[in-house]
Amino acid sequence: MDVNLNDLSLKDLKDLQSQVAKAIASFEDRRKKEAVAQLEENARAMGFSLSELIGVTGPKKRAPAVAKYANPANAAETWSGRGRKPRWFDAALKSGAKPEDMAI
């Protein structure tokens, strides 16, 4: 492929540069996917999964937070103490209640 870069305008050169960068990135992605597929196939042929061999277990899951506070007006509404305070908790604090009063 012979392209005379001297004949191209600045806009054409920048477009070409963008296209080349995208082509390089997609080429590398394809090669990585091919390599992973080949490794998975080899691991399966030996009776393993690739994740077993490299020790990847996936993202760790957090246990749900335990409720620490309950709404005095409605015990079904609880809060763990993490994240944004619920409106009922703020309202109770403003009316003079203490967090210890709402503790479960």
C-alpha cells in the first residue's frame, strides 16, 4: 500500500492517524482474545480451567451489611450505618433522638 503522505491535507492526515490508532488497538485486542482462547483450550485438554491454573477466582463478593439501626416508628426500616443516612434517621436525630436510641 503506497500512500503519498505529502499529497494529503492536515485533516486527511489526522483522520488517517486516528484510523491507524484504532486498527492497532483492535489488532492487539484480537490477538489477546486469540491467545486466551488458545490457553483455555490447552487447559481444558489437560482437564483444568484456565482460571484454576492461574489462580483467578473472580471478584470477591461482600457479605450484606448487618442492620445496626431501626426506625422507631417502623421497625421494618433499618440501616447498617454505611452509606447515606436514611431520612427517618436524620429526622429522628433532628427531633432529639440519639443513634444509641435507634440501635438494634
